[in-house]
Amino acid sequence: LAVGWGSGMDAAWAPSPGVCELVQRIMDCTGRRLSSIPGNLRGDTEELFLDDNTIRVLGNASLLLYPQLWHLSLSRNRLELIEPGAFLSSQGLEVLSLADNLLFTNYSLTAAALSALPALRTLDLAGNQLREDMVSVLVSNLSSLESLSVARNVIMRLDSSIFTNLTQLLELNLEKNYIFEIDNAFEGLQRLQTLNIAYNYLPCLVGFGLTQLRVLNVSNNIIEWFLTLESDDLFELEVLDLSHNRLLFFPVLPRQSKLHSLLLQDNRMSFYQRLPNGTSLANVTVQFLIIDGNSTNITTVRLWDELCHSNLSSLRLLDMSQNQVWGLPDDFLAQMPSLTHLKLNQNCLEAFHLSEEDPLAMLTELDLSQNQLVELGVKVGVGDILPNLQLFNLSTNRLQALPPGIFTCTRKITTLDLSRNRVHLCPQPGGAESIPCVDIRGVETLSHLSLAGCGLQGMVGRPFQGTSLLHLDLSDNRQLLSGDPGWLQDLVLTLQVLSLRNTSLSSTALDLSVLSSLVRLDLSGNSLAALPGSLSALRLRSLDLRDNCLRALPPHLAQVQLGRSLRELYLSRNPYNCCTLGWWDALQRAEGLRVPDGEEVTCRHGSRVLSPGALPQPVLHSCRWQTADVALLYLVLALPTCLTLLVAFVVVFLMLKEKLLKMVKTQCGVSGSY
């Protein structure tokens, strides 16, 4: 059976059929247009990769020549049938990948072939259009399996009959099916540690009781409730991913577990212990009606009691971003003394309070961005609250200030993002410290600071005194440079990255030459008509000049210090003159310099917008006239006029010669012969 790769050009670069690569005892025949397993490979081959071929049938004699095979991959073929005796000579096969084939067509015969593999540990059946009954038949005699993937099939319902004999299974992947119901499907899998049911259609998980499970991924379903079986047993669960669901409440977790990562991103979750109008719901209960066959049970849950009883002492990562949380229950964070990463971004928080009762001593990252915060409350002076905090993201809120002395408690903070808040830096103009402001002076550990879009106006004084900033983002502050740039003096020795994007910079007078350590500068989105001269002495490695009013760059840019150090230069969306592109040609010849947006750079010639690398001949001809020497041009234009006047003068002189001489003689009274 021969199957072509398509026409001409594809076949030109396609691997030659039948030619496999050998590395030690590993044979790689991927993408060789094979319609059957080659019979001319080494007999001691241990691993054989036949992915991306066109094999339809694995016959009884296909593997007879390779008795030492322990790893076989046939992914992305057209496999419809594995004959029952295909693996009789490969009793040592441990890893088998059959993903993305057509095994649904003859699954019962394929199951008979698989049952002859007593040592099989890993089996991949993903993407074979298998239903649950087909999966049950295929794996029914594979008691040695430790890892099974049936992802990307058409499984809809799981019950206790499907995985009955898989007593050694450690890992099960069921993602991207159509599962909407699970009925005691995993109870017999006593060794199961990792379960992936992501991207299905599960509406809820009630009565979760897999105590031996370590990792559970049920993200991207439609789950509204997650309720753990009421038990005092120790759950081995370490990672629980419930992100991208429709959770209405915080999940009811095991009372005893080893949970260290809880992912709840993108749900509809909120806390209703206390409503915004002050009403308390702490004693409100929720009743669940559970129908199992002919029996009906009603389970009553007091959510706040269950929340308090859950042991979260080992939790290190809590991601509750993209929910509807407007406030946290009392002592909620106090249950998590080991927490290192807390993400509450994209919620509805208007206030966030930290106290000594919620010390969060281990917290290194706190993300409160994209909320509606107007108040950040911290009791300073009673003890350490965030002693290990390194990253603090408060961007896109409604803050005007931070509590005074907040950074005295955060002795390790390195990154602070205050962008898109209406904050001001201390000191204020005229020394008016009473005006709400953010004081970062003396925070020696702070290295990354973002103040983009904060409405900063002409900073005065020394707001960065005592800091060691490496990265400073001041973009989208249109009146930032209206005052004295003296605030730069405390950044001279340390600052490496500076963004002044969209700050209405139009003058080249701003002196940045003092920033001797600067390696990356963003001046995009301004009104620069020329490159600031103060940049020529810097050793920048990256410079962004996009979206300005530049008509040309200095012709000798590549020869000065700036040009020699630059490795990355962004130039697009400027009105360059097509007739003054000498600088562009010089940049193209510069070694080590890259213009990532070079294909987007254009120039203007009259009303035309052109690419500087492909100017039409008429434009080049026109530019030669425009760029010619002005004196020479004037000389060429004046020469014909001068010659015309000279000829006219000579003609007139010759015509009037006799009359002029007579007139002269008459006037002078001198006689003479003619």
C-alpha cells in the first residue's frame, strides 16, 4: 500500500520512505511515509518510533524480528486493526502509544492483541474515537497498567465496570471527552495518584473520597459544587485544580489533607458569610439532594463550619483570580500559615486588610490587581505582617496611597506594581507630606517598580532616594516630564531598564546621559522629531523609538557609542523621509544589530508610503534630484540664464556699435577717420 505525500514541493523536502535513523538501540522512523513496519531494521532494536506514517494494520508477523522491543510508538497513523497475534513475540513491551488512530473500527480484535502484553505499563489510546464500552473492552485484561490515557475520545459516562481490573494504575488521563456523569468509576483504583478529567462536562463533584489521590485536575468543566466526603481520614491530595468552572462557593475540602496547591481561577465564587449591607449568613445551611438510583439522600452542609474545619495548614498556592469575591471571611487567611502565593486579582475587592492575626509570614507573592480597591489596611508597628513578601501587585485599582510605613514590614520586597492607580510619590511639591502619597524612599530591596498610567505630574524632590531600582516603568504619564528631572539623580548607578512610553516627550533636551547603567530604554509613543543627543554616550542594548515623529536618524549612528552597543532597535510607525535613508542602509550593515520590526518600517515620498528596502526607480530618481548639492543645483539652473544674457548683450552691442561711436564723438568733439 503506497500513499503519496502530495504534490511536487512537499515531496521535495519529505523524508525518503524506508530510511530510519538509528541511535544506539533506538530506531526513529517518524514521518517516513511507511505503510507497514520495516523488516530490515536491527534485530536488537529496543525502542521503535513509527509516528506520522500511514500504517493501517499491525499484522501478526509485523514485530517478529524485534523480540527485544520494550517501547513502541505508532501515534498519528491510520491504524484500524491490530491482529490478535501481533505482540506474541514482544512479551517485554512496556510502553505502547497508539494515539490518534482509528482503533474504534476493530476494537475487539485489538483488545485481544493487547491482552498478550503481560508487562505493559504505559498505554496511550488518545484520539481514537472510543466510547466508554470500547475502552472497557480494550483495557479489561491489562492488570499491569500503571499509566493510561484515553483523552480526546467520545466517552460520556463512567461507571464501576470500565476500569475494574486496573489495580496497578497510578495515572489516568480522561481530558477532552464528553463526560457528564461519574458513578463509582474510580473506587477500585486503590493505587491511583494522578487523575485528569479536564475539559469535560461534569456539573458537580459530590462525595469525593479518593483518599490515595495526589493530583486531581477537573478544570474546564461546568462544576458548580465540590464537596468532599465527610470523613476524618487523611487524604493524600496535594494538587487540586478546579479552575475555569462555575463554582458558586469555596469548595468543601477534606478535613485532613496534604493539599499545597489549590487552583480556583475563573469561577463564579464568592463568600456570603456577610453581605455588603451587614447581614450575616454565618448560620445559613445548604441542603443537597443526592439521588442515587432508587435512593434519595439529603445532605445538610453549614458552609462556614465546613470551611473552618478544612485543614489548609500545608497550602502554599491559592489562586482565586477571576471570581466574584468582594471580601474574605474572618480569619480565612489565618488558616494558611504556609501560604507563599496568593492570587486574588480580577475580583470585586474594595478593601483588603492585613493584621497580626493573619501574619502570612511565608507569603512571597500577593496579587490584588484588577479589583476596585480604595483601601489597603495594614496594622503597622504591632509585628511582622509580610516579612517575606517579594512581589506585590496592586495594579488597576482605585488606590490613592498606601499605609505609611508598610514597607518597614516587607524587608524582602523586590517588585511593586502600582500601575493604573491615582497615586503620587512622596515627597509632594512644597514638602506637603500630608497629601496622600506612596513613600518608597529607603526601600533598599526594591528593584522593579511600575508606575504606568498613574497620572504623575512633574515629580519633584528625591522620591527614589535610598532605593536600588533596576527596572522603572513610568509610561502613560503624559505630564511626567513637565518638572525638573532632578529625580533621576538617585537612579544613576543602578537603573538598567526605563520606560518613558507615551509621556508626551517632544524635546531632545531631556538629559539621560547620567544614567550610565541603562541598557534598555523605551521612548515609544511620543513626539520626538529627532533622536535625543544625550543618548549617544549610553551603552544601551535595546532602544524603542516606535510611534514618534522621526523623519531620519543620525547618519553616523552606527559609529557612535550608542550604535556600537545596541543589539535591538525598534523603529516602526515613524514618518521617515524616503530620500534620506542613508542611516537605514548603515544600520543594515551594522554587525550584531537587530531591528525586530524591520518589516514594518516605512517611509514617505509625497503621499506614498513605501518600504525603505524596495524603493521604485522613479522614486530613487526623484530623490537624487532632491538630495543633490544645492550650490551645484543653483549653478546648473543659473548657467543657461547667464549665457542667454551674455549673447543678448553681444548682439545688441554689435547692432548699436556705429551709433554709439558717433554719439561718443559728438559728445567729446574729437574728429577722426572712420
